[in-house]
Amino acid sequence: MSCGNTKIVEWYNLLKKVNLFDGGMMSQRIQIVGINAFLTATYGHDTRLIDLLAHLHFDHQQLDSIRTEYLQDVINAYTGAVQEQVVADRDGARLYQILVRRFGFDGNPADTLRDIAKNYGVSRERIRQLEQKALKMCASKAIRGAIETLLRDAVAKLVGGPQEPVEATTA
């Protein structure tokens, strides 16, 4: 997992050096990269937010509308859904904050295990264990399904309901 977070920090630093840093836009990019890394970790294969929305049956026109008009709203809906599900756990508030810092959900570059460990006064290994616990929790079918439902409902309020697939009929 540290490889993905290292890439986030490297991209952030590179864009900053070449003067492409735009506070709001850069923050959104960090969030998207982090969400995509989180989705990949929890789904077990390369998964992007836009792919998840397509899987939830939002059509091309709705996806374009999300990209151009509602991206930050969708980012907030997704991270809010993750927060709602993770915080329900006994140690959830701390687990969610670790996810926020490791994946840049708040728009800040992802933190290293060392930085987070220093903040909590524990070892890097303990933070790694807590991160894995949170990822395992979010990878469960029940939690993933709940997050998907919350996301689908929030996005439907923005762009209209998802389009259910049309079943083929046999003649």
C-alpha cells in the first residue's frame, strides 16, 4: 500500500515544481487519486471511482455531468459514505482518520506511516495494522454494499437515478 501513497506524494511534489499547483484543483486530484487507490485496495483489483459509478448503472451522460459539474460533490459523498461505515466500528473514528491521512481523502497529500504514528504516539507497524484493519473492514461485501448504496443515492440526487440495465429478450 505504501507504493500507492508514495506515488501520490511524488505526483504532488512534481506538479508543485512545474507550477501546476492550483489549490482547489490539486486538492481534488489528490482526493481522486487517493479514492482510486482505496477502491483498488478494497476491491482487490484496479478500480476507479468513475468505474464504480458506471457499475452502479449511471450512464455516459450522467458520468460526464459528474466529471464537469458534480465531481467534488461525488468525492464528498464517497468519503462521507466511507466515514459513516467505518465510524460505526468501536475504534472507527481513529480508523477513519488513518484512512483520511493515508489516502488523502481531505485533499492533503497522503501521509507516511511514520508521520501518522508520530501523531498518535504509536509505532509505524501499529498504524499499518490499523490501516489494514480498516481496509479489511471496507473490503467486506456488507460494508462495500452499504457504501455503494449511500453513494448511488447521493449521486442520484445530483444527476438523476441510475439507468437499470435492459435485459435482452429472446424471440
